[in-house]
Amino acid sequence: MDSRKVVHRRKPDIHASDKNQRSQEINVKSLDLSKVIHLLEDPLTANLKERHLFVLKKLLKRSQIGFLLKELSGIGKILNICAEKVTDHPEYVPILCEALQICRLPFLKEKVSDEQNYTQDVIEFLSNLGCLMRMSDAEVRQHIVQCVSSFYSCVAPKQLLEGMAGFIKPKPRTFHSDNQFSRLSLRLQPTSPGYRLQLLERSDLAQTLVLSMAALENQPAIKLQLLQTLQILSSSSDMNCALILNARGAEMICLHMNEPDPSGQVLFYSSEILWNLLEKGSKEATAQLSSIECVISLKEAFIHQLISGFRHSDLQLRNDLLVITTLITENLNSLINESLFAKQLVALVTFPEREATLSLYITVSFLNLSYLSVFVTTKCFIYVAVKSQNPLVRNLKLTYNNEDFQMKKLLLNLLVIMSKDSAALQLYKEERVMPALLTLVSPPASSSERRSASRQWSPVQQEELQLQALATLSTIAPLMLDDYITCQGNSCLLLLLDWCVAQDPFFGQSHSSGGRGSKKAQMRHCIRVLRSVTSSGEDLVNEDLCDQGVINQLLGILMQMEASPDEEDEVTLEIKSDIQLILSALCESDMHRKELFGSEGVEMAVHFLRKGCNNFYNGLGHNKLILSTVDCVRSCIVGCYTTEDYFLAKGGASLVLDLLRSSPRCIHCIVLATLLELCENPNTLSHILSWRDAGGQTAPRLLLQLWRDEEEKLKVSRTRHGGIADSQRLILSHYQQEDTQLSFPATTPSAAVLELSENLRSKIYLIFCKLGFQGLPGLSGKDYVTLSIIRRYLDFKVSEVWEEISRELSLEGVRPITPDEEALSTIHKVSEDMASRVVAEQNSILEQLEKDDIDKEDLMYTEIKSRWKQQELTAKSWDSYISRTSNHEILKEVKAQREKYTESSRPKPKHEDAAVLPKKHFIGQVMSVERTGASGPAGVKLRLARAPIKAVGQEEV
């Protein structure tokens, strides 16, 4: 009745028939969900099936454009009630299917705030939607899966509004105005496109769908659709992946992916889901897939695709399964070895290289021939043919297409990951991985050899496999040095290195660097392998390399690259630094190898030291090159007097000091360590003391400035002149003061001991011990204050250690025995006295410095006074000159006075003879010459005659 009144107020002029029709539409729209639920649940009306269906159809007819947000809670309850009734009354199935069809449409809102107000209702509705998968009806399950998939392919909002307007718009009538239609069509609005997807991630829908997989064994079509839906969910967000993993979805999907599948798509979608889970929830997914059952399931799927797959999609799926296996293998707890999957994969890695003929330039004395068929030729090459006995690869044929090539690369990458497990190394030995890798890294065959050989990888593929095999070898070779030595890996790499520096034409792609036709990528990876092998410290490997002349070979390559006109790039700088690191590893502990390094190596080190560190921070790798150069000086030059003297003669000590002055603080430690070791040579000290930088700064002053900078960084308490400010903390840093209340175990070095290796002060002190503390050039008063602290650094450090011992005993509540306590007290008193003496010495230096400053100030003022006095005299002289030249009488008076002064200044002789000038002599002639036998002018004695010079008219008295 009230509704009719409302209609009457709005449309007072409507005809009676139109009123009845409008009233029916409003009744449908105002259908109360609570009454519908009561109708379905009330025991009195629970069996009224026809009425139920009639009401539900009316409800669905009203909601053809989508469900309102405020009604979702009631709609969810109605769907659950219908799902319970389906078991006895299949007539409810179409109702559920139609409702699920409507659920595909976006939810509707009356107000903007509805999205926020009904968030929890939407989450519960989506969760209940997944719970409907408990129904056994295939049609309902299919609609549920399709409904969830449709959430990610919604209609655009503009199209949806047009559809809504078309649905809501009544039949054209003459009395309807445009404003009335616009209010009707814009009353309901769809929710934002991402609203439902965001709330889906907060619901249990994804988790419920995963759990429903177990009930779909007899419904393969729906199972496939469910996998497609899970693939969409897992690829959309990390939250969905987490929900799937919470239901142990990775494990469940992996265990069911090998079940019979008429469509052949289950394995594909399962692999896609597993890949998504591993990417977005790697740790949990890896843990679930690391079980023995999952690994066996993966092995069966991979082997099936490997043997029976022939289509392009099958080969791609095989590679996808291999990627999943690689991601699982990164988990150290995976049971890939226990499942025997690793053994089959390793056997597959060496195929087809084990079937090919392997050519190595080796000597028979070092080759283990127990399992090989050997054919020796006159060219010192040994050709070995190894036949695999593994049934997996015995009849396997490769097509050498792109998918097989990708599989080969994935297998090589898998070798690196599996090498973290020591058990895998035994498999590598059994399956002859090392010979296979050395076959791949060998220089490419000539065109004639390739034509005569059977089908194999293309040149581009061969080059890329060569580079990846070198990268794999750099990781595996240090772990399998026995096999590396047995297969003469050094010889193979040196041959490859010779090929890299040769000038023969090469038409490779050089995928890593260098450009087309360049061998720089091969050289880069080859040098990396040599660096990883030599850094292991194995004497047999290093000795074999040196016996083959690798030191001179590497020096030649390094200087050849340095002389190249090409611009330095990141790869070139990496090769240079790696070569220097190889030389350092070879020469560090062997005097003979340092001698082999010789003058050529010294020239190389001096050349790179002269470059300085101007490009240290340019990002190309100059910083690594500088560090490797300094390390090369320390390992290859220092310790051998022959190379040291040549290095000093080339100005090496000065270059090291130049580097110390201009380099950033991060490398000061290694530079100072090198300089300290170089000071063991007595000839070094004169070079250090004579060094001057561009500003005239001496080496001692540079070291003292580094000391002050280091103490400033450590926040050591000092005065403004660098003197001791706290006699209780003489050299204690701020960080050590913060740890005064900590006690360290007996097996752990204390802070006072660790501090020696963490900063530069100990190295600077030892260098000054070599240079001495007296007579150092170019020091100021402040430098002498700092030098007084450095001179006592060792005493201060000993006192600091004893103080630390006393403090730890006090913290642990231990009281020393009386003699020890007296000893500690005496040590503490001696430390205080020593500190007092140093402070007094510093005060004396400062007083002398102040006195010198005052003297300099007095001298400066004296010079100023003298300058002003000179200016006054100059002005007075100028005035006198002006007066003389401007007044003739004054000029005559000055002239008369000057003549008077001149006459009075002449001495008057007592008699006339006294005025005679004295005689002067000159050399007349040489009288005789005698030789005494001595060398030079001292061996000649001359007798000379001289004659006097007489004035005119003067006679000899």
C-alpha cells in the first residue's frame, strides 16, 4: 500500500494500467532477502520446492545486471542453502548456475562508500564461492571455475554502463522525460575494476580451489579448467601465490601433474603454476617441492618429455621442467641426488661431447688411461673416444635446434648449482664431466673439419656454449683439481689463450663483449678460469702453469693489450686486473717465480702505477686494476732483492707514495702494507726520504697527516694541536670506549688487539721505526707533536692491553693475587708517568713553536720598520735633489761643502817619499818546469820570473 502511495506521489497523472505495471516492477526490486532465506530455512516451508524456485527465479531476474554489495551476505547464504538441497533436489542446479553466471558481472554499489562499508561481506562471499566446489555436480563446478576466471577479464566500465542503461531503460513512453531516465540509469554503479581482485586476495578462494583438486580426479575437463584458473591466480599477485602455498598447492600440483590426461595440457599448466610459485614464493615453494616424491614426479615428467617429445611445444615444456628443477636444486635440502635425478641430468650434460672425439694437447705421462681408448698421433695430440653407458643417453638423438641448445645451456647452469653439494662432485667424476667441459672450451674447428664431421652445433651455438662452459669451468675446476690435472686443463686453457691472441680471422658473435669477430669474450672467461684455479693454492697446478711459461705469456698479453689503440672498456680492465691477480697468486710464495717475473714484470707494474687513480670512481673497473697492481707489487716484487732494486731504480717507491697521497682512503691500508714490506730493503729508505710531491710535502709529513686523519675518523681524544687531551685514554678510539663494559671470551681477540688490523696506525708506526724518529725532513711543530705520540705508540698499546685485562677481571669479579695486583698497579703507574712525560714533551714543543712564532713576528715587524725607514730616506733624498736642481745658490753651497769634505778626507803624507806608490809585480816568464809524478796539476812544479811595475820617473830606492 505504501509503495503504491509513493508511486502515486511521483506519477500522479499515470493511467491505471501503467500504475499496475510499475507497481509489479517495484515489488520485484524490493524483494526482501531475509524473507527469502526464511522461506528456504523455515521447517514449515522447507519442502515447498516450487515456491522456492519461483522466488529464486524472481530474485535472479531482479539481479540480472549484477548483485548489490549490500545483498552479498544474503546471496551467499541463499547459495549455500541451495547447494545443500541439490543432493536431494537437482532442480536447484540451474538456479545455482544462473547465480554463478551473474557473479561474473561486477558488483553494484548505490553509494561510493559502499565499497568500504561492505568489504568484509565481499570477502566472505568470495570465500563461500570457493566452498561451493564441495558439490559433486560437474556443471556447478565448471561454472565456479569459469566465474573465478572471469574476474580477470571484466567488461570495461563504459561498456558495462551502456549495458546497464539498456537493461534498466523501460519501453519508450511519451510521458518519460530525459531527467527521469538519467536518474534511473545512474542510480547503480559498478565497483572499480580492481576492487573485487583486491578482496579476492584477502579471501580463502584460491586456497579452497587448490584443496578441491583432490575431488576432481574423475572430472579431467574441470580439473584442466581449474589448473587454468590457478595459473591465472598465481600469475596475478604474490598474495594469491601465498594462499596457494598455504594449502600446499605446489606439492599437490606436482604430485598430480603426471596423471593420465587426454588433452595433454595438464602438465603444461602445472609447470606454469609451479614456475609462478617458485618466482613469487620461492622459499616456501622450494621447500614443498624438495621432497623425494615431488622430485621423482619431476624426474618422470622430464624424462617422458625428453624421450617422447618431438613437437616444438613439447621441447619447450621439457625446458620449463628443467628450469623448475634448477630452481629446486638451489635449495641445499632438496633430495635431487637421492632420487637419482641428478645422475641422469649429469649424464645428459656430457651428451653428445662424450660421444664425440676429444682432442687434447697433452703428455701421456700425466694422463690416466684406465678408462679410455687411446690413439696417439705424431702431432702430440691424444684422441680419446668415450662411450657413455647410461641408458638415458644411449639411444638419445638431438636435433641441434634452438630448444636443444637452450636445454644444453640449462644443464651447464645446473652443474654450477649442483656443485655446492659435495655428493654431486662424485657424480661429475663418474660421468666424466671435466673432459666434456674441456671439449666444449677447445678452440673452434676449421671449416674443413666441420664439413667432415657429423651434424653438430652451429658456429654461433658452439661459441655460446664455449663461453658458458668456460664460466662453468671457473666454478667447477677448483673443486675437481684432480680431474683438472689429469685431463691437462692447464694445457687446454693455454692453447685457448694462444688462439685468443692470435691474429687469424674469427667470425664469432662474441655474445658477452667485444663485438662481432672479437675473441675478447673467450679471453675474458679463459682468464677467469685460470684465476679461479691459481687462487686455490694447489702447488701442482701452479707449478705446471709456470713450467709452461705462463708468467711471460701473461705479461706479454697484458702489455699487448695496453699498447692497443682501442679504448679501455669494462671487459678489458677486468682482463688486466685478473691477469695481475694470477701473477700475484703464482709468485707470492716462490722466490724463483719472482725472479721469472723479472724486469719485464717490473716495467709492467711501474707502467700501471704511473696511471694513478684519477679514474678510480668512473665505474669501469679502474679501482680493481689499481688494487691488483698494488697486490702484484707486493706479491711479485717485494721479497726478491733483484726485482726490488730494479723497481726502486725505476722510481717504484716514489710511485707508491704518489699513489698513497692521491688515492682514496679505502686503499690506504694495502698501499701502506706494500710500502712497509718494501722498507725491508735498506735502499728503500733513501727513496722515501727524498720524495717530494708537487707541493713540496715530504713522505714523513704525509704519513703524519694520514695518522691525524685516522685518529680523527676514530674519534680519538686530541687537542687542537694534535696533542694528548686525556691521559687515561691515550690512543683509545671512541668505539673502544663504548665497549668498555663488555667482556670477551678467551678465544676471541679483544678490541685492543683487533684495532691493530682495522686501521692504519700500526703500519704508520712500523714505517717510522724503519725511517727513524730523528732528522726527518719537512716537519712542522704540529708534526713533531704527532711524532711524539707515534714514537710511544707501542708502549701505549701495551698499556692499553693491560688496562683491558684489569677491566675484564673487574667485570668478571676476579681479584688477582697480591703479586699480580701489585704488578698491574706498577704497570698502570708507569703508563701514567710515560703519558706525563709525553705531555710535557708536547708542551715543550708547543712552547718552542710559540716562541718561534713570536720571533718570526718580531722579525716581520723589524722588516716592516726597515722598509718604512728606507722609504723615508728615499723621500728625503728626493726632496734634497729637487731643492738642488731648483735653486742655484743651494747647489753651489752643496758643491763647496762636498769639496771641503773631500779635501779633509785625504790623508796628508809625513814626507814626500811616503807618497810614492808601492811596487807591484807581474809574471815575466817561466824559468823551469819539473814533474813530480803525481796526477793532474799537482804533478807539475813551475819556477816563474817576475818584474816590478814602476811609475813614470820613479827610481828604485
